[in-house]
Amino acid sequence: MAIRKKSSKSPPVLSHEFVLQNHADIVSCVAMVFLLGLMFEITAKVSIVFVTLQYNVTLPATEEQATESAFLYYYGIKDLATVFFYMLVAIIIHAIIQEYVLDKINRRMHFSKTKHSKFNESGQLSAFYLFSCIWGTFILVSENYISDPTILWRAYPHNLMTFQMKFFYISQLAYWFHAFPELYFQKTKKEDIPRQLVYIGLYLFHIAGAYLLNLNHLGLVLLVLHYFVEFLFHISRLFYFSDEKYQKGFSLWAVLFVLGRLLTLILSVLTVGFGLARAENQKLDFSTGNFNVLAVRIAVLASICITQAFMMWKFINFQLRRWREHSTFQAPAVKKKPPVTKGRSSRKGTENGVNGTVTSNGADSPRNRKEKSS
């Protein structure tokens, strides 16, 4: 975990354990190098590429346009440097939340190893989803996305972004890129790595796609919608770990998950399939950032539909697994009277169940109760 307390025996410098225990401090020093570079004229030109947003343009303010909206941004190759710096910031914030919030709760609750890792995952993601939802909603309201939904496709390409819009996308990319080194820092199990890689890859693919194809308006709406549903799931899982009788949050999440998938498909088809398909300018032009051609629209809709179908398939499997576990748990145990025999074999058969099978009494033994509470 991040920012761990130093043990009595310090591991060798630059060893595996040393990096794991002190990775937050190491990353903080690297980030500090870029910040200190801003103080000197020789290094300021290089450091500013990492710290501040690049590719800004100044447009004359009009009566219909707010004064702060006159400073707009577009994307370019230098954004990779900015994403790298804020990836370091994300690692530091991840470590702070882990050390000063999640680890303290874990010590009080005495979770098992499995619950410990799941609790940390849900704790980190719920904090990120909540912050992103609030930030994204603020952008939607400030730029009148809610009052005028046609802004999703009107005046495409949306190659110029406000400061808030571009910084939001840079932060999203930085967060999901930081998840790769966290697999190493958090000692993720080998069997969980493929699932995590698919999870992270899908986020990066869709966020970067919306950013590079100038579909940032549609991407922002879909991200806020998706993050809200995911936040509800992870916050419900946190409450479930504290009290296993808590199930209301999962029921609400199940309904909103299905509605979220339907709304995602509706907004995507409405924007890409109808709005952009009826636009006058449908020529591929890299200089202006116009990707409104039939092939790109089909690729965008196909990727969204396949992802939504994949998520629904995982959701159905998850619900079926929960239903089976619930049915097995609620099923009344069939009690059979063991045959009365003499000798040592009789005692052994009673301890292990009837005919060598494990009965419900064995599942409720004090040892299993202790393992469950650990």
C-alpha cells in the first residue's frame, strides 16, 4: 500500500520492497522536479509543458459568449506530457486516500484478505467517481448541455474546448493511466490482472476516442451517466462490507445500470446516427478535426454497442451468480439422523457429516465463524 509506515528493518535501497513501501515518496520527488523547474528560466519552457494545458487560442469575446470562454484549447502531441504529470499526481492522491482513510478503516473492521482488496478497490473508485460526477455535472450545467441537448452534435467538429473541458479529459486519461503502475504497487494477484487490464483498457479506449475524434461533448455526458451508476455500485459494496444484510443499494444499482445502458445507446444513436449523419459537412479533414464520415460513425456506434452488450453480459452473469448464492444460502438444510454405530468410525462420521459430506452444521462451526469475521 501507499505511504506505508516504516518497519524496524528497512529494505535495501531500490529493492522490490523498498519501491513498494516508498513509491508515493519517489513519485512525489519526481513531480516536485517539474514544479521546481517552473522557478528557473532555463527549465521553465520544458516544465510548463508538463504542468499547464497546451495549445490555447484566444478568440474575441462576443455578447453571446462569456468572457472566460474566449480562451479555448485544442489537443496535440504535447498533451501526453501533461497527462504524464497528472498521472503522477493521481498516484500521490491514491496513496493519500489509501493511507489516511482506507487503511484506518481496514484496521478497525478486520477484513479478510479478499474483502480487504475489494474494499480498497471500491474505496478508491467511489472517491474518483464521485469527484468526476460533480465536476462533469458542473461543466454540463455551465455550458448549457442540459437545457440544449442539440449541442451534442451541433457545430461539429468540437475541436475547441474550454479550460474545464480539456482539463477534465486530461485528468480522466491521467487517472486511468495511473491504474497500470498501481497494479504493481498494490500487489495485485496474477489472476486478477487480466480483468483489471480489460477494465482499464476499455476506459482509456473510449475516453481517448471521444477526445481525439472531437466528440468530447457526447463523451462528457456518457461519462457522467456511467460514473454515477458505478459510484452507486461501489458505495453499496462499501456498505455491504460493513453490514452484509445491506442489499438495497444493489437493487437500486441493478435498475439504474439497465437504464444507464439504454440511455447510453439512445444518446449515442441520436448524436452519431441522426445528428451527425444529417450535418452538411461530411468530409474527412484532419486539419479541422472533422471525422464526420460514414466509416467513423459506424466504428463509433459499433464500439459503443459492443461495449454496452459486454457490460450487460457481465451484469447478467453477476446477477445470476448472486441469485444462486442467495438461493443456496436460503435453502433449508436437510437434516438426516446419522446411523448409530459403535466405535471410532461413528464419531468420525458425525464430525464430517452424513456419508462423508459436509452438512450445514459444519458450515456453522466456530472455526468457520471466526474465518468469516476475520
